[in-house]
Amino acid sequence: MDEAARREYWRSNLRLMAALLTIWALVSFGAGIVFVEPLNEIVVAGFPLGFWFAQQGSIITFVVLIAIYVWRMDKLDAKHGVDIDGYEEEVHHS
């Protein structure tokens, strides 16, 4: 992989991480702290929604975002030729 391709790969990776971390921050801090009062007016399964986001929602969101990151990075790796199959072939031929 040449230098330009590496930079594009890294930029794509950073954009993905920035987007996912922004979503996580909005859910964690926004829904769990900043907007907790208006969200607490909504009750789901007997719990105020703001409380739920503070206790469970941010954790569940984080796990979902990790899964999305893995899925998108697999696609990005394949696009740039750095997927694990290509790596294994390169290692065995060296």
C-alpha cells in the first residue's frame, strides 16, 4: 500500500471513529445528563427514559457502536486490501 492509500485509509478510519464517538457522547452525556429532565417525563417499562439512558442506554449504545465499527472496518479493510485474508497470504509468501 502506498503512502496516499495509507493516508486515505487512516482518514476514513478517523472519520468513522469520530462519527461513532460523537453518537456515543450524545447518547451518554446528552440523553443521560443534559436532557435527563425532559426524558424522565417519558416512562418506559416503569422507568423514566432519562434514568434508563443513564443506566443502560449508553452501555447498550456503546456495544452497538462497537459492532458497527467492526462491520465498517471490515469493509474498509477489504476496500484497501488490508483484510485478514490478504494479510495471511502476504505473511505466508514472505
